[in-house]
Amino acid sequence: DLVDFDAFSSPLPVMIKFFEKYKIKKQLLVGLTDGFPASTNRIMPDKKLFEAHLMKHGYPLVSRKGKTQRKIFENSMDLFIGKLAKKHNFKYEKILVTQNAKWTIYFAYRFFP
């Protein structure tokens, strides 16, 4: 089975609602299109504003020190998926992460019981 979360901005709120209803009983491939990082380019230098913006949209905070914007969002998504897996009792494996020139980041995961 496959589910693709392709949000204009952050896919996290939709994912939270989805996994409250859908239980992982067999392997599920999950695609994520995260357009949210593009909205943070101008505020990235302001640490407090950037962190407040992330938290408002459900992203877990991760260390920024020495990381690119992509790495910050990649680490944050990994942390979010880990918390989701723990809450809903499933395992996961990251298959892919890449981005386009406009800062949209694409993720693929495999979820399994």
C-alpha cells in the first residue's frame, strides 16, 4: 500500500490526523512532499522567529548548529516520524530524501508493524 502526503506547506497536521485513524497492519510506503521549508528562507537567520515558526507548524526542534536548512528539516522530519511511530506502535525506515531548487523537500519512508 502507498500513501502520499503532498501538502502545499507542511504535511505534518494531515499525517497526525491520518495516523489517528489508520493503523499499520502491513507494510506501507509513505511519500511526503514538504513545501514548508521554502516559507522559512527569509526568517532562517532569526533563531527565535524560525523556531517559533517551526513549532507553530508542528515541527520538532533540532539543533541548528552547523547545519544547512535542508539538514535541519531532515532531522526534524526524522524526529517527527520517530515520535509518530512510537505513538502508533510501528517501525519505519527512511528510503529517500531529496529537494528541488525551490526548497521543497521530498521524503519516502517504509512503515511496517
